[in-house]
Amino acid sequence: MRTLTKPLPMLTFLFLASFIIGHPLAAQDDVPSKLSIATADYKLRGLEHKVKVSGGSPFALGGDGQDALKRIAALYKQFPDHPKVLALFERAKTAVRASKGTFADITPEILAYRDQARELAGTVARHSSQRWSEISAVLKDPKQTIVEPFPVPDPARVFFEDVEGKLVLLDGIEYPMMTFPMGGKTYAFSGSASKGYYYVDTSSREFIAAYEALKRAEQDAAVKLPVSWKIMGTIVDARTMVPRIGKGTEGATAHLGWVVKPLAIYVPDVVLAEFNEASPAGGSYAGEVEIKSLLADNRTVSEAADDVTPDELVLLLLKSAQYRNYSLYLDSIDPTLQETAPQKFLMKYYYDIFVRNVFSNHVTIKITRTEEMVLLQGEDESENVEDLFLDEDLKDKLSETAAPRIEEIKMWLQRYDERGRAVGGVWPITVRRYEALDGVKPNRWYIRRGWPF
């Protein structure tokens, strides 16, 4: 009995033959296949989605992105004049360009605040060197100073009267990394079990005043503080303590050492801060009076204009950090966020972060997108279909009893570094204005959310 074989359909035959000879089914020598075009398009759409969500910041293409480019490159090499391939190629060029981030033209005017900061830091350094020469001369006098701090004069063998009130200069103090709590106070230690210990009283009024002056120098003149400082102080007591770094140190033992009351903190060629009982702040840094005078020129504007626009307000906030204008910074932010003591503390905390950002991360910004204004509270004055169905007396009543208007706008900004490259992703900023609210200028824009950036 013979078995009749049914011939393969021609389409199936051509499909199998196309794989045997290595060409796609619908491809000809001068025309790309629909499948290759569709696959490349699909892969490219994924890359274009990355571009959209990046908001102008640079990003890595990833494996899928690289695959899309390879497919398009192969098509372009084989079919350079085909319109669909050319369209894919142009879209890919746009996507690759966007993956490198957006750029800004950085002018000398944009960088002026950093140039000024370097000049201010240089002024502080000069004054600090001069002041250190004045107060350090006594460190060579063995009658007033422990000239060689180490090894530490053994408290078990030396009378306290022999070292009381003497000066000592301690190097390599790292604050607050080398501090430990003891008896309700904190101390920074210098030394070791073999050489002996000094315990710097970091809870003392003297240290806190000098430390706060040091932080003012960092903010006022963009002084860059290393982790290690010199501390000059006087010996005021002898105590047995357990010097340790961290709470979980195993095997920590108690050691008798000299307690030091700090008088000055010195970073060679950078800054000197000291306790100053005559100063209203309790302490000062070298050159502080001169620096405050120079900064006053940049602080002539302490508040925004009543008709300031949202874009102008964001730029004013940036300027407040660049030129360390704390009054302008506070005036730019919603007053309802500055009412309580914790809120006021956070204002200063975020301001310090903001200042560090504009001196280390970015130098300018661009507003990339502004959303429509949203009415959070009050009467909507725009045309409304509901008005057609309301009587005039009801409209008047609603208008009379409406709550004061609160309006809000959300904006997106891109930050740029000193090379003009985009830094991070787009950043949201929310501004708000109030028609009537205690402590707030009527209908003036304030920044509600999005700082520090």
C-alpha cells in the first residue's frame, strides 16, 4: 500500500529555505525585513523611555540600550539609504545624545561666588597664621607649657600642682570621631595606653565657643576643614576614664590622664578659632570681623520682592547659599515652616547642607518644566460649568464664605556642575502663595518643598 505524501505549502518551504541560506524571509538584498525593523524599533523605544524619565541627567544605556544600537548600526551599515532605517538612526542619535546629559554654558559670572570664596578663605588663612604666631610663642616656655606632650607626665607620679594651668598642644584631634561620654560630659582623647592620655573637655563652654566659631568660618568663607585639628588648652584636672571609639569596643580599660580645657582650635594654613569671652558669640575665628565686612556687600538684599515670580524665587534661594545670605534664605521659604524651635533648627541644618552642595556639587540650575497652578483652597475664579446651574444669590454667598486662597505650583529643575554637565536627575520644587495668613505677605510666592537641592 502506497502512502501519498502531501507537498509542503510554498510559504512554509520558502520560510525554511530562508533560514538555510541565512536570509530573513521578507528580506531582499536592498530592503530590510519588517521583522528587523520592528525589533530595532521596539528596542529603541525602551531606550527612549529612559531618556524621558532621566529628565536631562546622564544615564547608562544598559544591555537593552546597547542591543538596540547594535541592531540599528547593523541595519544602517547594510541599508544606509532606506527611509525607515534612516529614521531609526536619527532617533538613536537623539537618544545617545540625551544619555550623555544636558549641558549648560558656565560663564565667569556664574563662578564668581566660588572665586570670592577662595579669596575669603585666603584672608582667613592669613589672619589665622598671624594670630597663631602671637598665641603660640608661649608654647616654647617650659614654665608655662608642657613643651613635649608625649610621653604624658604620669599623673600617678607627678603632683597636680606641677602641671596645673600649664598649656599643652595636642595634634591629631578628630572631632567628633574621637569623643566618648563620661559622667554626663563628652571628651576627646589624645594618646595611648603606652604614652599616656590627655582628655579634652568637649562639653566645656570654651570648646563649644571655639567650635562654633570654626563652623562660622566654614560657612562664611567656605573654609575646607580637614578631619584632624590641633587643640591648645590648659590642664585643669586629673581623672580616670575609659577612652574608646564607639560604644561596643571590647576590652576597653580605664586610664588616669590629664583633663584639658581647650582654648583654641587650629588648622595650619587654614583657620584658627578660639574662645573669646569678650565676643558676643563666646568665640571667634581669625579675621572674622574683616570677613563679615566683606560679606556685607553681598547681603544688601535680605528679602524677595513682593511680586517675585516662582522662577526668580528659586534663583534667589540659590544665590542665598552661594553668598551665604542666611536672611535671604529664610525669606525665600514658607514662613509656616519656621514657627517652632525644631523648625528653626531644621532651617539652619538644611541651610548648611545647601551651602555645602553649591560649593562641592553644582554651580547653577535651569528650570526645565513648570506645571499648571493648583488651587488648594479658596474660590476658583476661572470659568466653571457649575456656574451655569447656580443662582446669583448662591454665587454671592459662596464668594462671601470662601476660605482665603492658597495656590501652589510645582517646578522641576536641573543642576549643573562647574564643567557644565548635568548633576543628578531633575529636582522637584514646590512654591506656594497665600491670600491671607498671619505672618505671611499676601499673595507672595514662597518655597514650600524641595530644598536643599
